[in-house]
Amino acid sequence: MSYTAAVITVSDKGYRGEREDTSGPNLVRILEEKGFQVTYTAMVPDESEMIQAELIKCADERNIALVLTTGGTGFSPRDITPEATLKVVERLTPGIPEAMRAESMKITPKGCLSRSAAGIRGRTLIINLPGSKKASAENILAVIDPVAHGLDMLYSEGSADCGK
């Protein structure tokens, strides 16, 4: 089954036009190569209310299956994407960021510094990714196949075939 997806870039500098967004378009490309239909993209500054509004719009109004955010997962005082995400999700999916961090640790010890979160709002899975093109690609590629199975379960009428 093909699912819809959205990519939201969280970046003060990108929002102000001071930095080109390379991670967002790269994530769109990856998603499309994996069979997702990217129906929405946006860029917002590191402002909790704006991040939350975009996530809610994608989940509640646009009924998008998978929403990826890129940016705002580090240690900077303005990096608040996980906190904004946690305010709007209804159920946590901690295994996704755990798997991404584990894969990142194979590449760099700094992978443990990611504060990415993931969770479900209605029938929308929201995953936070790092802001760099390289790290965001590595992170989503580490989990995209299990995520597709998770979406199958999320969209099933009972329980999906978990024996596969």
C-alpha cells in the first residue's frame, strides 16, 4: 500500500531565507523513491506553536500518514522540535528514535546527542529527524522499512499480520 507523507523543515535561518534547505528536499526524494506520495511540505521557524500547528494540520486536516520533521533536535536552546511534537502526539513510538540513534552511533559517537522523538496522532505517524541532509537521510533510511509496516498496522482494521 502507498501512503501519503509530509516533510516539515524546522529552521530559523531557513524560514528567514538565510540558509538553503537541503534536508527537506532530500527527504522528499527518499520518500518518493520508497513509494510514498509526498503531498505536503512546509518550513517553519523554531517556534513551538508553529511546529505544533503544522503537525496538527498534517494529521487532523490533511490526514497524512507519515510526517517527517527535519531540524530542531539538537542541544541548542532553540531546538524544541521534540517538545513541540510531544505536545501533539497521543501515543509514543520510542523504538523509532531509539533505532535511529543506534544506527547513528555506528557512524559517529555524537549520534547519542539526538533528541528526536516519534509518536502517533490519530492515524498519523510523526518522526523527528536531524536537520542536516546527511544525518536526516541516514536516520530515515535506518527505519523506513519498519515504519512502512507500522503504517500497515496503523491503517489496518484489526491487527496487521505481524508474523511477516
